Amino acid sequence: MNKAAKYKFLETCIVLILMLFLFPSFLEKRSYGLEQNHAELYQKFSQSYQKYQTLIDPFVTQKNQYLAYRSLQAQVDFLNSAKSLISAEVESIVLYVQFLKSILAEATAVLNYRENYLYVNLDKELDYFLLQQTKVASLSSLGETKDFLKDLQSHYQNVSLFAYQVKAIVEIYSVDKTLGNLKTVSDKIENYFGSQQNWEGNLHIDSAKEVFLKERAELDKINIHLNTAREYESKLSTRERNKDIAKDLRREIDSCVDILERVNSSYLDVVNSLK
Amino acid sequence: MMKKLLMLLLAILFILALVYMFVRFEKNNRFSENKVRVEELSPTAPPDVSLVSPTPTISPELQEIENDLKNIEKDLQKVKSEDNRLVPPEFIFDLGV
């Protein structure tokens, strides 16, 4: 190997080593960004949605003028105002889908949600809406705009369904994980009682244990509500009234939270009585 | 000779880089766990009777249980508040003409 080739080889080695060290730092920043993003993304969406809402009144005014006069100028003005509205609409939907993806990413990282079909479907819809963003400007007639909106609506129905599904997943998995944590604490309390042999016959301790056992049995009721919540989740579809199903599901989650709060509070009382 | 030395150096640095990557990822995972909305608690072994002190100070086991319960209380406050951002917003899809 001549001198030039040696230097070249050395240079390649240094670059490779630097890349190996920099790669994890890059990954770390990306994953941290994902976790941090949902609040920012929602804020961006909110701003975009507000902008969209400010365009509704001009759109309605132009529509009324078009319906009243049916003139060519009124039609052109109405079409332009519709295009502005649709453009803002698509932009808002894109940001909303990105927000949903970030929430789903958090559920995957924190709540051990393992399915990926929602990711895939959200990505598909995101691609669709990003493509439509470029097409809005080329709409040239009211008929074409109507068809465009119809297609947009069918895709937004999917996004709407995915939003309710993400909501259900976050709620169900959060309760499930909290239940798991409380069961772990139950085991710790039980072990603590088991280890205190010198307390046998102590009425104060016996009554604390009785309260603990009664409350621990309450945790089984949560599974009934969780299963009902899962049934509601499976009912979510583009054909159903998802808003009503989501409300029913939330009622089950609230029942779970009530029981969890009650048991947790009783456990704290038990611990305080053992101090 | 020079080539052999460089290859050896590269091999050592590669192993060091792998160890470094592993440590960074471990650290990153721990960081993520600290940020979780609902923290997972690890079960611990039953406390040893000999550790219980006759003094009125709280035992470490009870202290750990109390801390766990307080963390769960905080988690429950988050689960209790419904995230209405996940209720999809309304949009107009009809020109109305």
C-alpha cells in the first residue's frame, strides 16, 4: 500500500468511526422530538383551524351572492373563495393527522400499544391529503370542486374514525396500565402483611388487613368495565355514530377511574394506619 | 504492519462505538420512562422481618408503598381528564349549491 492509499484508508476509518458515534445522538434527538411534539403539533393545528374558520364567513357570503345573482363574476368569486377554504381545510387536516400520529407514538412508547395498522392507515391518509394540497389550486369549476370535496369527505371519515380509535386506545391502555400498577402495589401490601408475623392478634392491624382485602376484591370489577370499553372500541367504524360510541366508552373509563381512585385512597389509609 | 495496526485500531474503536451506542440507548430509554404518563411499578421482594424497627419511624417498605400509591394518584388525575383534542374537528365538505 503506498502512502496516499494509506492516508485514504485512514481517512475512511475516521469518517466511519465518527458516523458510528454520531448516529445514536441523531436517533436520540429524533425520538425525543416525537415525544415532545404532540402539544406543539396540536397548537399548530389549532392555529390552522382558526384560520380555516375565519374563511367560512367569506365563503358563505360569496355562495349567497352566487345563488342570488348567478352571474359569471359571482361564480368566479365563489369558486375562489371555495378554493381558499378547501386549501385551509386540507392544511388543517394534514396537521391533525400528524398530531394523531404523535399521540399514537406516545401510546406505543408509554402504554405498550403494539399494533401498527393505525400507523399504516394514518400514513396512507396523510399521503392522500398532502397530495390533495397540491391539487386545490388547479380546481377550475364548481362541478370539479364538488367531486373533489366528496372524495375529501370520504377520506376525512377515515381520519375521524382513526381519531376515535386513538382516543379509545389511549383511554383503555391508560386504565389497564394503572390497574397493573395498583395490582403490583396490592402484592407489596400483601407481602408486607405476610412478613409481620409478630402482629398476629393485633385488632388494629387485623382490621387494616380486612379493609385491604375488601378493597383489593374491588379491582376485579374494573375488568368488567374495561371489557365493555373494549367492546365499544370494536364497534367504532365509518358507518357508526362514533361520537355516541366514544361517549359510552368514556363512561366505562370513568367507572374504572372511580374504582381505582377509591381503592388507591383506601390503600393509602391502610398504609397510614400501619405507620 | 501499518495496515494491521490500523485494522486493530478500527476493531477496538468499533467495539467501543457499539458499547457507547448501547449506553446511549439505555440512557435514552430510562429518560423516556421518566416522562411516561403512567409509570410502571416493579414488584419487590417481601420485606424482611428483621428490618422492622420498634421505633415509630416508617419502614422503607411502607414508604415505598406510599410513594407508589401517590404516583398512582397522580396518574389517575391524568387519566381522569378526558383528552378532547382527540374528538375529530368538524369540516365543511359541501359547497351547498
